[in-house]
Amino acid sequence: MLGRRDYARQELAHKLAVHAGSAAQLDALLDDLGRSALLSDERYAAGRVHSRGARIGDAKLAHELRAKGVAADLVKAALATGEDELLRARRVWERKFSRQPAAVDDLEGTVARNRQMRFLAGRGFSRETIRRVLRGDLEND
């Protein structure tokens, strides 16, 4: 299994639990895999951020990693090594919409803007990032 892709410790434990004789055997196996660097939550988190980060925001990435059992400090470190969320959000937005919504004063512009905001929010981008993308503000603070 580890030859195909990286797994988080908790994820691999769940998959192997049906094959293990006991919980102690499973823990011993996972500890051995960790010592031999075949199993690493840190490497899993970095790989997941690299592969999924181009399409989704930090909030969704963090949620996915925590759901797989990756520790909060490893999640934070992996997100810090990834590309800036604002740049990623801008690329995702450009692929889908490619133009700013019409003036917010008219109903059509408001509907388009709200649709774009919901799209980016569904992808896990923060409200501040969404606001800056739709405003066209690409400068990093």
C-alpha cells in the first residue's frame, strides 16, 4: 500500500485493522514503519498540500488533514510551506470565471458576485482571500 502513495498513520491503521491480530501488533507495525521512514504524517501532509493545494483553500486542506488524523502542528507546518492562498484562489477563480462581476449596483452584478463568492467559499478559501480576489487586490500584505 505504501508503494503507491503516502498514508497518514491513522488512515493506514484503519485500513490495516481488519488484517491485524491485535491492536498491539498493529501499533508495533506502525511504529516500525515510522522508524524506517516508510510512514510519515509530516510527509503525508506536505504531499497532500502540494497535490490538493492548487484547487482548494487552506481551511479545506486543514480539515482534510485533521480528518485523516494528522496533528495540528503538522497541519500548520504543511500549510506554511505551501503556496500563498491568495495566488491559488486567484488561479481557481480565473479558471472558472475569468472576469470580474458587473457593477454591484445592479442586480445581475450582485448575483454574479455572490455566485463567485459561494464558489470560492465552497473550495475552502477564507473570506478575506475571497474579498481580495473579487476586488482584484493581489498584493500580499
